[in-house]
Amino acid sequence: MSNLYRYYILGVLVIVNTVNFIDRQVISILAPAIKADLVLSDTQLGVLMGLAFTLFYATLGLPIGRLADKHARVNVLTIVLTLWSAMTALCSTAANYIVLLLMRVGVGVGEAGAGPCSHSLISDLFAREERPRAIGIFSLGVPFGTLFGFLFGGLLADEFGWRMTFLIVGLPGVALAVLVKMTIREPARGNKDVGLQLNRDEVSLLEGISILWRIRTFRTMAYGGALSAFCGYAVNSWTPSFFARIHELGAGDIALPMAISLGVGGGLGSFLGGIVTSRLAKRDARAFLTLPGWSFVIFGIALVFELWSESVLLAYAALFIVGFMQFVLFGPFFGLVQSLAPLRARALATAFIFFIYSGFGFGFGPLYVGALSDLLSGSLGEALSLQYALSTIPVISIIAGVIVLARRTGVVQDLAAQCLDQRL
């Protein structure tokens, strides 16, 4: 496989990941309009933005990941991409809360297979030392999707309403699925892991999970990453509502600043996190955890300035740093997951870590802030209650950073042990 074709596949996967996050996150910028139209509480919005999606996204990712480890990953990716794109478009037909809830469940079911299939494909396109950079590039789809979701979501919502916005952002994914199927060839598994063999041809779901959980570094990434995901999803879901209530900005007003702060800032964080880790890890494998650990700490500090600055411009500047820091972990963490996992369980490994991050982070982060905001609203009002609810997030993020930094010394031993376990 030529180097040009490898990067073509990576480029297509970046686009798939971008569409993934546009369809996932666009509801955040549409939340105020949906709340007014369907007369919803903050708790109901939190369920729509988080739990309804994540309950199925996290749990079904495991069997879909197992499926991708046994069958052609390109085929699985094509099917799930078609499903979640169609369900996003169908959100436009929701006449009430329950119907919209079911459509969001459908989006979660489809998107459950995107990460596992993509990460597994990338691991067979790039060698171990290249994976943090490659997955960092792939993860640009997260901030890019956030950027376009907020930017076009806000502008489209102001122009056409929230229903038409869902339709417009959902349909392109169906065409993208055709491109994936027609132009991506399935790479041979393990071809980039010199000296390793497929010595676990039939790793069962429970066996794969057990193998991964016995690895100390994997557990460290699970604990720290889950808390970080909790913080990131909570902040990203409620930031548009925060600026609307505290700074009295409309969806169109917040769309561009949000897109720049989270999209550009997050893109730089994802890209540089992968690049820097790839270079530093050649000398010291602890870099896989050092960079993310410090990013969690700085995220928490920047968020305090975002939430309590009276200046909108200063709040946007802090939001840019928040966006940058929350995406630094993608290249280091997910690249390390692929290097620690058995060859026949790499899609499952990604699905398992997504299960942990999304189940706890996306499932409960937005819901936690919404429920706490509702609890405080009686005494503080809707604006201050949301501000105070979000203000608990920096503490959680700093705790996540401390966990990762305190346990980073085991990376070298765990990588050596996994390499020895799978060697010829």
C-alpha cells in the first residue's frame, strides 16, 4: 500500500469523524430553540444531549467493535455511517420530546461503530511510533465537527429553524458512506506490527475486556479519561446555553466564536498533542500520559476564567484554551490503546475505552450539569444556577490530571509486556 493511499484513507476517516461529531454535537447549539419549541426542562435537555445518545452509543460499541475485529471493518463502517446520518436527518420530523429522544438513540446506535472501526484501520496503516500522530490527525474530526456543528448549526438555526438544520447536516453522511465503501481497501491486520502475530484469532468479548483491564496503564487512561470526558462533554453541551443566559447572546451570535474557540483551538490541541507525543515518546514512553495529564489541569484553570469573566472577549479567550486542552489527549491516549491491545481486539479496545468515556462522560456530564442547574434554579434563577453548576467542573478536571500524572510511570513496563506477550 503506497504512502499516498495510506494518507488518503486517513483523510477520508477524518471526514467521517467530522461528520460524526457534527451530527452528535449540533444539538448543543440547537438546544435553546428546542427547549422553547418543545417546552423542555434543563434535565430533559441534558438527557437529549447526553444520556439518550450515550446509553446505546457506549453499550453497542462493544459488540460492534467485536464485529469489526472479526469482519471487514470497511463494511461495518459503511453501514453505521449510513444509519447515524439517516437518523440525524430524521430528527427534523420529531413532533415531541419522545420522538426526538428515539431519534437521538438511533444516532447513538450508528455512531457506536465509527471509532472502533476507524482506530483499528489506522493501527494497520501506521506503525506504533506513528500512531499517536495518525490518530491525532484522525481526531481532528472532533474539533472540526464541533467547529462546523456550532458554526453552521447556529447560522442555519437562525435562518431555517432547528428542524431543517437537522435535515441539512444529516443527509451528506449518506453520500459519504458510498465513498467509504467504493474507495477504501481493507488492510491486512497486524501488517504494521513487526515481529507480532495473530496469536489470539478468537478473542471473545469478555476475554478481550479482561485482558485490557489487567493492564495498569489502560486502567489509568480509563479513570483519568472518563473524568476528563465528563468535564469536556458537560462544558461543550452547556456552553451555548451559558453564553445565552449569562451574556445574553443568540445562537447566531455565539456560533462563530464557539466555532473558532472549540474548532480551531481543539484542532490545534488534537494535532499538536499527537505530534509532540510521537516525538517525545521515542525517548520516554511516559509522554503518552504526561501531556494529557497536564492538559486536564490547565483545562480546569482556564474554565474558571471562562465562567467568571465579566468580559465576553476574555471568556472567549479562555474558551479557546479550554478547547485546546480537552483535545490534547486523543493522539496519546488512543494511540497507546492500540499499542497495548491484542491484534485481534483492537476495535474492541477502542470500543471499550469509548464505552467508559462515553458511558460516564457523555452519559452523565451534560445530565449532571442540567440536573444541578435545575436544583439551584429555584434560589439562583436560570442564569446563575447554570453558572454555578458548571463551576464544579474545574475541580473534577484537576482530579483527573492528578490521577494520570501520578500513575504515568508504568507505561514503559506495560508496553514491553504487551510486545513480549504477542511476539513470535
